[in-house]
Amino acid sequence: MKDLLNEESPLFRQIKEEIEDQIVDGRLKEDSRIPSTTELVQFYRINHVTAARGINLLVEQGVLYKKRGIGVFVASGAQEKLREARRRDFPRRYLEPLLREAARLNISDQQILALLKNFREDTDDDL
């Protein structure tokens, strides 16, 4: 787990996004137990309600499921469900700000593509 407490986003959302990242990356597999709210509270030193709220959002989305008295687990198909949601959100979240800034700087679409290609080649091993 990584450090949270970034000021830009509520803690419950950061918990949710960290769990999502672990599912998308394959660190949390289908039917594997996620850290309990108590474990999250102790690790991040946050309020129990905050940790539970982040987890419950994922339960409501069908990404996680609860086994009473046992814990919370990754649902079947969760990884693909999250990937698809992120694919849909990708243009708004990443391309829109990129294109807005490129327009401010008079960077053409062709220049953006060249920059992207060069960046990818330079950092391919790091990604």
C-alpha cells in the first residue's frame, strides 16, 4: 500500500482508488480478501468510518463483496469492470487537460503525437 493523505482528494476516495489500483494491476485477484477496515485504519491512521466508506463504495459498484464475519473480497470480473470504467473515463480525465494545455501552448496534434511517441520510447522500461 502507498501513502495516502493527499490534500486533493477525500481520504475515503483515496482508499477506494488504492484498492481499485490494486485490482486493476492484478495485486488483488478475484475472490481474494482485501485488507480489513481495521487494517486500513491502523496502516493509514485514519478513522474507521472513512475506511469503511471507501470500501462500501466499491461494494455498491459490485467490485467487492462481503462475507459476513469473514471479510471483504474482490468480486468476479472486478478487474475488467474497473478497466472498462477507466477506459471510458480516460479521455475526460487525461486527454482533455492535455489538449487544453496544448492549445494554450500552440502545440499541434502532430506535435503531441511525436512527443507521446518520443516519451514512450524514452520511458518504455520504466512504465
